Amino acid sequence: MGDRRFRFGVVGSPATAEEWTTTVRRAADLGYSSVLIPDGLQLPSPFAALAMAAALADVRVATFVAAAPLRTPRQAAWDAHTLTVLTDGRFDFGIGTGRPGIDQEAAELGLRFGSGKERRDQVRETLDLLEQLDGDRRTPIMLAAGGPRALALAAARADIVSIAKGAMTPRAEILRLVRDLRDLAGPRADEIELAMNLFAAGTRELPPWTRQAAGAAPEELEASDSLMMLRGTPQQMVDELERRRDEFGTSYITVNSLYLDDLAPVVEKLTGS
């Protein structure tokens, strides 16, 4: 896991076509390899938005992540397979059991939320159906995992894994989860790409929405050396990412679109783009 070359992605939450177009083209111009979008009824449909992104620029596109309770397994597999076909293999299917609040969105769609086990089973069924639809193709799978059952599922099925813990989680806890993932994955551990998402990068002041998104005040995040931030000069950020790759094995770094320009010098340095 720790010997991979770095790659970088931009997570966008577009409100308009113009905003999305700008984000996608800017990300491609700055050397980011992928564009990702969260899932939720407050945003455009992720699959439609990613189809548009793939047509705008030569980048990979990904759901980050699709919430299983918002679709039937067959619908989610159909949408994912369609993007794999239409992007000629440039789609990564991120899927999970749903963030807090997804239960209300599922109800709005007339869908059942289900227990934790039922939602994990829904993810498994979706992946099984996607494999059937893909045939000779293979859609790469991204899973976020934090608990033991989610880690076991990720170890068995994921190509990309993001450790799903809160912004204030200590480094030692993240390292323990990474080691658990490796142990569970066994012989396929080296096949798994570890991802890390950043709320912020560079030296700019953190925006007010950070408190809600991260569950902690900006000053708390700063003081805790949160792994969801990458602060400092470009060289300091390069050094810290290399440290994280050595320590955890993380090589796929995604950043909120607000900071895509702030991280651009790091992208150039670590990818040569």
C-alpha cells in the first residue's frame, strides 16, 4: 500500500453548471487526476454530474460516495455500469452505507433506510450486480470504512479505501485501522489504494462551514493536527504527505474544491504534472 505513486482528486459540490464546469476544467489544468462528487438530495444527481465532468475533461470521475439507501441495488449498479461504459473506464464507484441524515433523504424518496447490517448487505448486493453488468469490464470500487465489519467488507471488495473516522481521530487510531485493514486483506493488501480526504490545504483561514462538516471548530482542528487538514507552505505540505504515505500508506489524496488552487503546487511537485 505504501509504495504507490501519489495521485490527487478534487471533491466538488456544484450549485450551477458554470461552477461545475469551472471546477472540472480547472482541476484538469492543474494536474489533478480525478473529480469526485458527494451524494445527497441537496446536490445534483452524482451520476449525471459525473457524466458531464467526464465529457468536459480527460479525468477520472468518482462518486464520493454514493449512499446505498438512496437507490435500489439494481438501480445503483445500472448507473455505475453506465458511467463505466460511457467514460470508457474512467469511473470509480464509491459507495457506502450513508452519512448522518441519509435516513431522512431515503424516506423522502420512499425508500427504506434499514439497519447497519441491512445497508452493508445492500452495498454487497450492489457490487454483485455491478460485476454481473460489467462482464469483462471491471469498475474500480471505493469504500469508506471505519468499523470492523466495514473494514472486512473493504478488505474483500474494495480497490480504494478511505478510513472513515472523525476529524479529531488521533493518528495512532488511524494507523491501527490501516493495520487491521492490511491484516484482513491478507494477500490482496498490496492491491488496495489508500485514500485520504482533506477539508483544507495551505495557509488560508478555515471557512465557517468547517465546524459543521468536520464536527469541530476550526481552532480545534488546527490545534489537534487533524489529518483532514494539510497546512503550511507547499514544501511543508509535500513533506507531510510523504510522511503520511510512509506512516499510513495513503497515496490518493482528495481535497475540497475550495482549496484546489492551494494544493496545486503540491500536485505539481509530487506528480510532475
